[in-house]
Amino acid sequence: MNRRLFLKAAAAASAALSSRRSLAAEAAAGKRVALIGSGWYGKSALFRLLQIAPVEVVALCDVDKKMVAEAADMVAERQVSKKKPRTYGDYREMLKQEKPDIVHVATPDHWHALSMIAAVQAGADVYVEKPISVDIVEGQAMVAAAQKYNRVVQVNMQRRSTPHLVEARDRVIREGKLGKVGLVEIYCYYQMRARENPPDTDPPEYLDYEMWTGPAPMRPYNALVHPRRWRAFMEYGNGIVGDMCVHMLDMVRWMLNLGWPKRISSSGGIFLDKKSKANISDTQIATFEYDDLTIVWQHRSWGDPPVPAAQKFPWGATLYGENGTLTANVMNYEFIPRGKGGTPLSGKCLYEYDKYPEDETEKDLERHVASAIRRHYQNFLENIATRGKPVSNIEEGYISAACCILANMAMQLGRTLAFDPTKGKIIGDDEANRLLARPYRAPWVHPTPDTV
């Protein structure tokens, strides 16, 4: 009987998956796709979309003429039509000329808000990289824009679509094996902070550095900034908390079905590496307080990881429950029951080289993430068809990004912050509320929920 029930459940699950894939393929058929930001992660995610959906990439936009030309050649090789997408240096002109159905925003963080809002105003559904914004008001404006224009928006926090993490949530947490969770540690001990100190120079002739900077403060051009290493500067993002904590915090919120924390505090700074031009913290602890649960983040871009779980894989989460401990990261999960009665569980990331052999040789691809991005894009396409909310919708992306931004603000101000999500303000702290929107460099105008 148990075997018959198992086979019946497996058949039903397979049929449901097949139905969702058909729905996603139907939604994607003939869709015109455009990419804003043709660098590393933009191409990686776009190529996963081309693996699963009959879309046509019609346009690419980037302020780096060399990068966008190379990306256009790569897209032409991969899409069925073999047509080379048209290239642009200004996303506004691209949206006006091409009128795409789907836009993937993969710019540096300081450009996410303006690009995403313009895309939904142009009638596109949007797949946007994390974190959605560099300040709180940007995020509020993005949520308002998606709602006003009735657009489907998926944030690329693909832990929510990672097969082994879905399994960990279902087998360990939803089945009650972990029991009540009272403490979660999330962490990153990658030595990822830029340490070099190259001289400032003129920007390369193929880069429109004025447009690259956009609404951010104008800094002298430096090789640390472009490509890929702009995360070393707070002018363009929110440091390691905005880059890495947002993923793990979002994963834990999703696994435990958590919304906004009641209070957020943080401490840290540049404690060791004071010579580099990088101005993000090299050491930071942040605490997100919920009812009967605390989530503690820590990063250090120096030294060794402190706990066994982090020594095995230095970017992840450890969930402490009354009945056991669950460690989870992008490579695997492991559940260790408390006492002698339980059964340990574990799982590993899914590689699909049998279906997608090109994953093995693609330059710069995070191979362990490819299956998650495919599923994340599939979920996005399914919800385009139904006009529903994808698993990492813009509202969820706003909560996770805002919590990390508030952690940096708490560190800057040296005090605990309590955020009222209904009013969109920090409770009883006028000084902190003045930091909810960063100043924009002219002529760019900061979006607000009332102006989108």
C-alpha cells in the first residue's frame, strides 16, 4: 500500500511539473526579450532562459560598447533564430524602440530601480537582479510601479527555486523534523572584498562612464569599478550585506515563512583592510529580531570561518531547532537530529549536464546555480501566463533588500532600528528616516511611490 501511494504521489507530481512546464513554454512562445546590463550575471541568467523557453532576444543594452557587442554575438549563437539582437547604450531608447515583452535588469545595483520602473511603465514583465534597490524609497517605488502597471516581477533570489533547498524546506521544516526554531545564524566568510589599490585613470574609450555612474555620486574612474567589482564601493550598492546577506536572509525567510523583523541592529566597519580604496565593511554583524526567533548575520573578509558548518562551506545558514540542526547553503543541506531517535538527512545541488551539456563549458557560469535559475525563470514564465505572483515577487524582494539596507543604516547610526512596513518609516527616528532615500546626482530624479 505504501509503495502504491508513493508511486501515485510521484506520478501526480510528475504530471503537475509537466503541466507547469507546458504553461511556461506557452507563456514564453514568441515573447520578445531584452536585457539591460550585459555583464556576467545578466548573460548567465539569460542563457538559462534560452535553454528552457522559445523566446527571442531582440535587444541588449549596456554602456560598455565592447561588452554588449560580445554579448550580442553570444546570444546569436544560442537562440534558435540565430539572429543577433540589436544593441543600445541607453535603456530608455531601447524600451521605446523595441517594446519588449520581458526585460531582464542586470545592471549594477544603483541602476536597478530606474531601469525596472521604466520597463514596467513600458509594459514589460521584469526579471530583476537582487537586491532590488540601494535605498528603501527606491524599493517602495518599485513595488508601487509593479502594482500600478499590473506587471509580473521576479527577483533573482533563486535560493527559493534551488532544488536541494526546496527539498530541505519540505523534508525537514514542513514535516516538523526541526521543531521550533529559536536561532538562525547566516554568514559569509569569503575573502571577497577588493584589496587592490590601483590609481584612478580616464575611463576606457568604449565605456560611457557618465551613464554608467547615472544617479550615483561621481567618483574618479578606477579599474576596481568596472567590470564586476563595483560592489567594493557603497556608492553603487550596500556592501557584503547587500550582496550576500540578502540571499541568506531571504532563503531563511522563505523557509520559515517570515515577514518583517521587529527590530534590526548592526555593528562593524573596516577593521583590518584600511589601505584599499574599497569602502565597504570588512567585518559586520547584523541582528534581525522576530517574535521568539533571532537571525544573526556575520561576515568577515579575513581570517578563518569560526564554526564547522562555515568551514565546510563559508556562505550559508545554520538553523537551530528544538529537535535538531539544519545547515543549508548553495551546495548542499544537512539535517542532524538531536538525540538518538531521529534520522539524519542530506541533499546536494542538482547538476543537469545530461540535459544541458553546455553548462559544463560555459565561461564564468556558476554551475551549481544553473538548475535553480532555470526553475526560477520557469516560475516567472508560469506567472506571466496566469498573472500571478512568482515565488520571489517584488514585495518579497523589497522586504529582504530593505532589511539589509536597514542593517547598514543601524551600523552607521550606532543604534537599533524598528521599521513600520505599513507607514514605510522607521519608528521614532527622524534622523534615520532622512536616510531612507539617497541623494540622486542630477539630472536623475529619485523615484517615489507617488511619482512612478
